[in-house]
Amino acid sequence: MSGSGEFDYIRTRLAPLSLGLPGAAALTDDGAVLTPPEGCEWAVTADTLIEGRHFPHDEDPALAARKALRANLSDLAAMGADPHAYMACVVWPEAGREARMSGFADGLAVDQDSFGVHLAGGDTTSAPGPWMISITAFGAVPIGQAVRRSGAQPGDQVLVTGTIGDAGLGLKARQGGYAPPDADAKFLAQRFTLPEPRCALSGLVRQYAHAAIDVSDGLLADARHIAEASHCTVELNLDAIPLSDPARHWLTQQPDQLQALLELASSGDDYELVLTVSADAAPDFIAAARRLGVEVTCMGEVTSRRDSDDDLIVRADGAPITPSSFGFTHF
């Protein structure tokens, strides 16, 4: 973008998204001055989404913006942080820029109201290539209470929120690889395009979890990240994977049930949480999450401090299996 068009867009569409965050100074400076709430520190995360890679070329611009923001809020939830502010850097493609610009601001406005965050700043530019959205989010967490991937302890239960594999099926349907019945199509499409970050659970994550991560690359891949960071072995029972009714309906149509389960467990973009919680505290976490409207399933346990290459052991029908893929990789 160049000339007054860029500054008009910032003044009329983006600056209103900063109202309520005094340190953003209505986006009139090159940076924001942010102070965490008393007794807190910042958890900071960033994600970049690229058109054609992380969301389809024909995606509604408002939904693309909301997904980009929600992906970051999901990371904050996994750290036990409460969302506060975010910065957005956008590379607009030169073709079709105006429609994207309008929808982008509309989408952010909707989710700001839902999650209580404000725009603190960022950058906009344009290029011939694909649309790129990079969000950096700030979450407040009491000092010393941020939850990391590295805290899993032998004896912990491995808990998973919500259901797994829905986003992958939504993408498969979007790409023409699956034609779900009408009763399932809307649900699966929404799970892919508009994930629900588990921000409501951030306080419970701080209170109970030894380690946590959100499911962006795939359940198996992200559980493995916990195992690697914690230098532990994580064992998952594939038979216990929580599935939605639409996912179960798809599963019944597959000739190889085990491979189908592995496909669901390795598909990304669910943005659920994987946590390790002590065996004694796990029932309390599950009950507290249910009171907040989130179902939680125990899928396995942390069995040992790792002394071999077995960082993740996956079992089905009690027997260990070797997945051909654990999840999405960026390279």
C-alpha cells in the first residue's frame, strides 16, 4: 500500500480496534507501550498464516483474520495466559486487496469483542505474492505461573480437550476429498475455518497442568513435542481419542479403521489442548472444565524420564503401533 490509502485504512478501520488500550495511542505511533496487570508478566506468541498454505485462496477475509487471531489465542491458553492485546502485520496481495482489507478489519472486530483483546499495532504492506497475516499476541499470566511444554512428570495423565480430527476432515471436504452429509458439513467446515481457542480454561491450566500445548500440528505431533521438551516418554491410547459424531460417521466409512484413526490423530488445526496433569488432580480438572462447557478426555500417561528414543508410544487395542506420520510440518 502507498500514499494516503494506507493511512486512511489505519485511521478508519484499524485504529478503532485499539480503543480501550491506552498504550496503543490510537495507532498514531510506531509502537505501543504495554504494561501487564499488577503481579503478572507477559506470555507472548506469534503465528503467520499464508493464503493457499494455511487457509484456502477463496476464504472469506473475515474468517481468515479470525482464524489468525484465534491461533495465537490458543497458544496463550496453553500457557495459562489470559489474552490482552495483539499486533497484526499483513502483506496484502495486489490483486483483490480492497475486499480483503475490509473483511479483515470486520473479522478482527468480531473476535475482539468475543475474547476481550485489542489491537496494539503492527504493519501493513503489499506485494505480488499471496496474502500473509502475522499476529503477535500478548497474554497476562501471574509471575512464575506460565505453563510450558517442558513440565510433564512421570505419573501424569495426558488429557485432551474437545474432539480431535474435525478440522482435518473440514479441510478434506473443502478440498473435495470427502463429501460429508449435510448434517455434518457445516460443523466440520466451521471446525476448520473458525477454531475455538480454549481461553476459558487458562485459569485451570495454570492451576492444574504441569505441561500443555495446543493441537495445531496434530495430536500425535504436539503430544510428542511435550515428550521431547520434558525429556519424558508419553504413551497415548488411540482407542480413547475423543471424536465428534461427524468424525465417527466418517470413520465408519473407512476400510482401514486403524489408519483412519491415525489420520485423525495426525491432522492439524483442531486448536484443542493437550495437557499433563497429576493422576490425583486429573478428575478435578476434568470436572472443572466440564462446568465451563468443555469436555476433557484422558488419552494416556507420562510413563518415565526418557532414556531411549521412545518419546511417544502410541497404542491401539493394547499393542504399540508406528504411525507413518505424526502431523503437519512446515518444511
